[in-house]
Amino acid sequence: MQDCAPVLDIAIETLDPDELAALQEMRLRQQWGYVRECSEFYAGRLPEHISLDWLQDVGFTDKEELRASQEAAPPFGTYVATDPDAIVRLHRTSGMSGSGMNLGYTERDSDITTAIGARGMHAAGLRPYHRVVHCLNYQLWTGGVTDHLILEAAGATVVPFGVGHTAALIRAIRELGVNAISCTPSYPALLAKVLREETDLEPRDLGLELALFGGEAGLDNADFRRGLEETWGFAVRNANFGLSEVLSILGSQCDETSDLHCHAGDAVYAEIIDPATLQRLPIAEGTTGELVCTHLARECQPLVRYRCRDTVTVTGTGPCACGRTAWRFRIAGRTDDMFNVRGVNVFPTAVRAIVAGLPELLSGHLRIDLRGPGPYDRIVLRAEAAAGLPEARHAEAKAILDERLRTAIGAGADATIVPYEALGRTDHKTSYVERHP
């Protein structure tokens, strides 16, 4: 297998697009021979010769195939391409859109994942002077151990806390001089609740300067980000977009933009396709489509044209003000979360953005209730009232929210306004959609 660039390799991050394409072409051909020879799953499915242009004629890989492969040959599936003795770590995905998947890493896979993730954290502002508490699940999910190694590789001092015991976390932040936090975007709400109920401290009293968020949607919403920054006094960074089965961190924000840099181009080749026609779309400003990824440097479970189910919009292709040359994007939503209301495709992230855009009426917390297989007559949801909003104004909040949803999304809505904190707070990854039979 080929070498991957070292951690924080500035040359990679500022490559001219033509130079990056040449590097990708070389690595694709090297990876192609390895996958054809070593992966039973892909044996007979891949043509002998390949190029970046020809790749669009190769069939897709989807998550359902991988799950079936792992059921047939547990725990790693027939798409494993390395000797099992070479696997040094085993993770499992959270399975929020289906059953979890088992993920293996060789030492080289781990090194590459760590190196590229560290680029993302560095782009997001993490530096050696930061003492960062890592509050993602340290059990089977890749967000725990893998992202811990990424934070260390970026040069920071890492406090491995995990999830749960929020009161103890507050004490640790104060006693250990922690000035940065890595967590889900919903976790600060639980932190604030515990601060209010169990201490005499305000969020700003913790002294956090930088928040590195990942694992959930919502950070594209300017009102949500602004509310976090005003409450906590930290810089909000969307630092951790990725897919466990592809790469822990594929995209991160820099100081100059709230968009995500696609900074993994030397290890993953990204395409955007029209989800209806399945044809490749140009990576050009304004393009919206489904993200498809092919590994350029993966030993254990290499993937070819993997349909990620994330819908992205390209927001820029020229050099960023930070000097990085990777194309930039935003997440519109996931096709496997999308639901249909009277012919209108609705992304939960779009609903959440509208709820977050009414901070004077709503807290930003919500649950979308989907009953049956759909399609649905309207968007049914529970939205939490803002702190201090009297119950007498709940009807007003409902009317405004229903109208905003109808106008912005084009689908009818039936919101129920529930009291502040009625939906609870969590330190775990949160889904805003509840599906009922």
C-alpha cells in the first residue's frame, strides 16, 4: 500500500487542484489493484483498468450490501481485504439509520485516519495550548478512541472524559484548566441545565474558548451557532464531519468560513451524484447531490463508490482565505432521513433550522414524529418553548412555526409546543426524528 501524507502536511492542504488530481489518479490505480486482488466482495465486480474519469462507470456500493456481507461473514464482512491478524482495532457504528456495522482498522488505517482528522482539527483552530476535554462515547463508536487520537495528533492535551456524569465533567473542566471541548452540538444544553440546577455558575464561568462539534446536524444554522457563542463565550467550530465506514473526519470548518473543507482528498476520492439519475455531477459552486466516496488508501475494509447518503451543496472551489485549496461544502441532509409530505421531500435538518431560527419563541429542541411508512399529510412535530415563554404564548408560537415551515419547505405542518426542557437533554448523539410503526 502507498504512503499517506504526515499529520498537518501543509503541502497537501494547499495543493493546486491539478496536482491533487494527479496524486489521486496515482493512488486510485494502486488501490485498485489491491482491492481487486484482496477483497472477495469486489472480486469480479471491478474492471482491470481504472482512472478518475472511468470510475463513474463502475457500480455503486451501498450500506445494505455491506450489512448483508457482514451477516454472511461476521464480523468484518467479505469486503475485508487484509489478514485478520493485521487488524488492530474494532469499532461499531451507532446504527441510527439501521443496525450497526463492524469496522476494522489496521495500524496504517489508523495512522491515516488520525493524520487526516488532525488536519481538520487544526483547521478548526485546535492548537497545542488547548487542553481539550473529549466528550464523545468511548465505547464502540469511532468518535471516542479514534477522535481522541486525532485530537492528540493535532497537538492538544486531551482529557478523555466520554459521556455521562455531567456534574463531574464540570468539576474536571474547572480543576484541570480545560479551555476547549469536543462534543455533540446538543451537549452544551445539558451542561447548561446542570450548571443552573446544581451550581451557582454561568456557562461562561467555565472558561471554554473553543468548541469542536460533530456527530449531529444543525451547525449550518447561524442563529443556533450565535446562541451557543453568546451563551458560552467559546468559538463554535463544525470540526467533525465524517462517516465511520469511510473516514472519521472528512470535512472541517476553518476560521474564515462556516462551510466545510473537503480536506481528505489524498485518501478519499469524492464524487457528487444526482440521487435520481445516479449520474456524476460536476464539483462546482452550487452543485447539490449525494456524496459518493472511494478509498484511495485503505487496507482493512476498502470501499469503491460508496453511497454515503449525505446530500451536500458545494459552496466554493477556489482557494479559501485560510490558504487551503480543497473544495468546500455544506450538508443539506441525509437521503435515508428524508421523508415525503404530499410529494415534497423534507430533510429533518431543514425543519431544525427553522425551529432554531425562532429563538425568541423556541429553545431549538424538537422531535419530528413519523407514524407509519409514509408519505405523510403534514410535518408533525413537538417543539420546545423558549425558556421563560409563558404558556399563554404557546398558541402564537405554534402558528408562527407552522407558517414558517409551510412557507420555507412547502409542506403543511402541525406543531405541538411543549414546555421548556420537556424534551430532555443528553450527552449522547441525538436523533431529531422518531419513527413509529
